[in-house]
Amino acid sequence: MRSIWNGAISFGLVSIPVKLMNATENHSISFRQIHAADGGRIRYRKVCELEEKEVPNDEIGKGYETEDGSVIPIADEDLATLPLPTAKTIEIVAFVPGTAVDPLQIDAAYYLSANGGPAVKPYTVLREALKRSQKVALAKFALRGRERLGMLRVIDDVIAMHGLLWPDEIRSPDEVAPDGDVTVREAELDLADALMDTLGEVDMDSLHDHYREAVEEMIAAKAQGAELPAPAEGEGGGGQVIDLMAALESSVRAAKNAQGGDAGTDRGEHAEVTPIKGRKKTAASKAAAKKTAASKTAAGKKAASGTEKKATVTKAATSKTATKTATKAPSKAAAGKKATAATKKTAASKTAAKTAAKKTTKASPKKRASA
């Protein structure tokens, strides 16, 4: 990469010689202005309005126009005499968290490369210090005739610098916010959350400019004399949203279908949304909820462990009972046999007694007759 600026990073009393290179490039397709009738180029000429003639570049200088319309000439020598300590130095003024820089301030991006062998060691020290601190460095530097604000951060093994707009160059958004009070329903926020979850994340490397590709294909086709395809007839956009809930539900289904998810085929099917209660939870309540969940998990594990121990004890007791039962089984069987024998003997005795009684009864009348 070609360097566009040579200087040094001022890091306290440490000076690190560096080269500045553009970190981005513009892939936009540029067009020339032509005369539509014959295709001739339209060019601009720099003409002096007093003499009404074209002026060459070596005769063109700078001037500042005041409110009354008069112009004050400014020579390069006038600018060179101004005190500008950052003319060849990127002066680090502070180290702050990355979140302290408003993304609205971020402008052009550059890479900083160590300029020469002696610069490698201090360059590496600054890079590793930025990594370990997880902070960015705010710095002042001069480029293209003006002093600028910059932010140094680490990308892989390179120190990158973002040009920043000065805080007073950011316009206030007070006049941009919509007028009037709007009531947002919980169900609408739930569907918006569902849509955000469905769309999920994206690999930034997979994003590219489809419009530029279409323009390049169109230019190639015209260069070969090919006939361009007729524009596809699409639905007109920009209509007013009548039913926000229906639009959100349709968006959720479309996103699921695009990702191959099961969004249902019934047009009347509503997206499944889990109600979100208490959206305005504080960080403390969220932490308490996490702690409660962790406690429940630990209690569940303890209960499961207790159940396992109880099952083990029960199993051992059952085994012991079975062993005792098996040991006593022969004794019970012998006792049963003895009882059965005794019962039979008693029954035989009773039968003999009844038989004797009957014989006695039959013999009694005969004895009375003989008497």
C-alpha cells in the first residue's frame, strides 16, 4: 500500500516513526458527464469571473470569503507560519474505553505501519499495551492542511487510526425525533423481538454490493451490443402501514422461510411469541434471577443426589429382607408340616371318639331289655 503521510506517534517521551496508509477503498462506479446528443465529454474550465478567461492551475490560490462577500487572499506561506505541533506528529492525548467514542464521530480509516527497523520495538509495545488495556488512544494529527482528531485501536497485529469529527461538528438530533406521543403495545415489542431473533446474526464478509454488480453487468452487455432485459414489474413501495401487527407477523414468517425454518404454510397462522414480562428489568433484578436459577439448579442436583442415595439404601434393605426370607423359608416349611400332622392326628382322634359314642348308644337298649 502506498503511504499518504509520514510522521511519528508521540507517546509520552516515546516517538514512533510511522507511515499512514488508507485502510479503505471506494468501489463505487463513477460516470462522466456527456452531451446526450452526440456523446461528447462535458468538461469544467476554471474561469476568472473578472477577466472571463480560463486560468491555469499554477495561477490559482486560496481565499476566504467574508460575510459581506469580499475575499481575503490566503497564501501557503501564511498557513506555514501558524503554530501546528501536529504537522508531522500523531500526538496521543488520552486513553479511553472504546465505548467513550460516539460512532457518529468516526470518519476515514487508516493503517499505521512502523517506518524503519528502530520503530518496530516501540510500535509493538504500544500495540500490546492497547490490547492489554482494552482501550483506545485519542490523538491529534494534521492532514491535508488541517488539524484533526483521531482514535488509535488494534486490528489483528496492526495499529489502525480512525479520523474523528470534532464534537462540535456533530449536529444535535433534537429536531429529528418524531413529534407526538406514540403508545407502543407489549405485543408489538414481542413480535419485534421475535423478528430480531429470527434474523439473527450475519457474517460480515458475506455482504456485498448487489447494485454495483448489476451496473457492471449492464455496462458489459451494452458494450457487446446485447439487448437489455426488460425491467421486472414489482409492487410499488412506500405505502402506508395499516396493520403493524400483521406486518410484523408476516415479517417473522418471511424471515423463517428465508432461513429454512418451520414458519407454517397457513396464511392465517400467527407467529409464536413468548410474552416478555417486565421489560424494564434492572441489572440487579436480572442478576438476582440468574442467582435464583443457579440456586434452583444446585437444589435440583442435591435432590437428585439424595434420591439416588435413598434408592441405594432401599435396594440394600430389600436385598437384606429377601436374604432373611430365604433363610427362614425351610423353618416355616417344617413347622407347617408338623402342624399339618398334628391336625390330622387330632381329626383322627375325634373320629374315633364319635365312632365309640355311636356304638355305646346302640348297645344301651339291649341292656335295658335284659334288665
